[in-house]
Amino acid sequence: MPPAPPPGGGSKKAIWIILGALLAVLLIVGVLLLVLLLRDEDDAQDRREDTISRDPVKVVQAVIDAAEDDDCEAADDYLSDPLEDQVCGSADWQLLASGEVTAEVGEAEIDGSSAVVPVSFTSAEGSEDYSFELAEEEREWEIVGYTPASGTDTAPTDPTETAAPSDDATGTNELPDFPDGTPEASVAAFLEAARAADCAEAEKWVTRAYLQREGRCEADDLDGTEMAQAEFDIGTAVIKGDTASVPVSITYQGESDVERVTLRREDGVWKIDEE
């Protein structure tokens, strides 16, 4: 008579089958829960962005927070297309990312689909007020520009700034005398050479790398007449190691603009190294 099968053998096999099935179900449930969790997180993020986009003050604060975190991607959500490439990585952005500048965002002034949000930037050197301009489209605000607030009495600062005009340079074509060996003195020397259409002198105040990138100066490149009519106001330099940034306010035929001039120390001399 054949031996009887071991007691309970069939039930053990059934248990493994059942356990395997249970594990498969648990795995499927786990995947579904993960998908739902990620979807909920995405929805929550979208809701947060929608909430920010509908408030111009929150939009400005979000961009400043992104700059302080050096997170270009986060800022792009709240910048107009032309600004996306200009703001991220700029000298203003780098100053905020350095942690040496703090920002206080004020209340928005809204006029239809336009808004202006004041922001005060402060560093160890002083403070500067800015106006952030926003436009609304489909109930979402985005920054379309930012400029120094007019009529500010605050001292020039190193953040995102355009220095306030100096007393001895405002309204005149004469450039003030700066201490020798300073970035401001190098910028002034370059501008004076450009006014005189003196290429040889102008080239003394730019780096070798700049000449390699942009080529040698030619007299036709410098319009001494236009340069003589322009007014320049050189602000306070922000120096970090062998790199410096100098704000220069340019007024020509009633129109004003501000540019930041980048300099590098080459052979012990501050020289312009714009890219």
C-alpha cells in the first residue's frame, strides 16, 4: 500500500499561493497609493503656484526667494519671457544669492491689469528702493520689469541697484575724480577715452579676454559727439575678490538707463570685462 502523503502538504502549497497573491495585491495597492500621493503633491504645488500668481506681492516675493535660493527654474514661473534670460545669473541675482542683501516687499498698487510693487533692498552699505512692474493676464500676474524708485533719498547699495547720482556728477558731463586704483576710477578713465574717441587709451581699460572676444577698438566704433552729449553717473562699486560691479547711470536726450559694468583685476589693475 503506497505511503500516505505527509499530513498538511497540500495546505502548505495553498498557503504559498495565497501569500504570493496577497503580495501581488499589496504591491499593486502600494503603486496606486504612490501614484495618488505624487498626483496630490503635484496638485498641491499647482494650487500653491495659482495662489501666488494671483497676488502681485506674492509673485515679487517668490522671485526674490528664488534668487536668494539661486533657483532660476522657480523664478521663471513668475517672470515674463524677455526677463527670464536677463534676470537669472545677472549681477543683481548673484548679489541676492550671496545672502549679503535683504529685501522688504511693500504693498502693491494695482491699476487694472497693471501693478507696481515697491521693494527695499538693504546691505551693509545702505539701502535702495525699487519698483517692480507686473502685468496680469488670465488672472495671473508676472513681472515685466523693475527699476529704481524715483525720488529715493536712501544711500546707494550693492544689491540690484543703480547707485543714486553723486552730488558732483548730477546734471553735468564732467566725471568726478575717483581714488586711483579703484573700479570706479577705471570706469571713469574708459568713459573719458571713449568720449575722446581714443581707442588706444580705451583699450588700456579692458581685459585681454575682452579684446579677444570683442576684437580691437576702431575709431568708428566711438562716436565722440554722442558721448559728449551723454551724462554719466558712476555709482559705488561692489567688490568680490578680483571681480567688481559698478552701476553707471546714462542719460542721453532725456532718456535714462542704468547699466552694471563688470570688471576684473588684471595685473593689479581693474579692467572692464563685459561679456
